[in-house]
Amino acid sequence: METKINVYLADDHNVVRKGMARLLKTFHRVGEVSEAANGRELIGLTQKQVPDAVILDVEMPVMGGVDTAKYLCEHFPEVKILILTMHAEEVFVNQLLDYGVHGFLSKSSEPEEVEKALYAIVDLDFYRNAIIEKAIAKKGATKEHNGYGKLSPREMEILLLICQELSPGEISERLQISEKTFFNHRTHILEKTKARSNVGLVKFAHEKGYITF
């Protein structure tokens, strides 16, 4: 039996939030959907029961999406975070990527993309789209990463496969290793690159010049 994805949704606009909640409930893999009008309410819900994924509006009263994302990344790193926004300024996106969020969506996205993005952050740990690629590319590939540990050939191989958006199962099968071994390697890669999620690894790989968009 397929495990359902429990989602928390935070948006201060009641009509928008209700509409998004109704949409999420039509997705076949989504289970419970809980709503919050701001980040503080969402954190309160998370402290009672941790969801699989969170969809955050950026501009909310009381506690906005940026502060909420930072708190969740620090205290609930297992929760996948999708940022829903009208704005896609590169500096803003890169800041949230550094915190450890897993993807971004424009508020004008079609329902099919919302579903695709939600499944991607849960299954692949990131959703890669034009918003992320533009922000990373604008930052450039010349940034120095002093202090980062050198990746082994196997770790580099896994890093590049993650950047190709392969799932843990697909990578394990291709490399003929167990998923446990894959996740051990991934943990070491995250430590060496100081990334917090797979989308952070994509950002690192691009900045180092390992991949291009």
C-alpha cells in the first residue's frame, strides 16, 4: 500500500489557501492537508505532528515564509519545503537554498506542476525548475569553496547522478549498491559540501562547474 504524503500549507490569503488545499487533496498520493494562516501557526502544527512536506507562502504577517523556512530547516530538517511565491529574485532564492529548502513554485503554476513539484521534493529531495536554475546561474560558477572536503570518485559519481534527478533507488541500481550505502555516501557528500539537501548539492555542483544549465 502506497504511503500517503501529509502536507501542511501556510498562506495568509484565505481564498488562495483554501483553493490550494482543495487542489492538494485531489492528488492521489496526498493524505492529510492542514492549513495555517502564517508561519507561527504552521510551526505550532509541526511541533504537534511533523508533516512530510510544507508549502510556504513567502509574504505572510506575524511570521513570513523566509523566517519559517529557516526555523523548519534548523529544527525539522526531515520536512521537505516548497516555497510558493510571486517573486523570484536570485538573492532571495539563494538565501532560501542556503537554509535548505527543497524547491520553488510560482503562484501562477499550473496544477500539474504543483503535483510534480510536491512529489519531486518528497522522492528526490528537490524540485529543479527555471526559478532555481536562474538563481544559481546568476550567482556564477566561480565561487571558491575553501574548507570543503574533497569528494571521492564514488561520491562525485553519486553527486552527478543526483544532479540528473535520479531517485535513490535508481542510483543504487545503476551503481549496484544498496540504498543504505547510497544514503551513507550522500551523508558524507552533504557534510563535505556543507549542503543541506539535494537542491543544495545541485547548487554546489553548478558553482564548482561540474554541471551547467
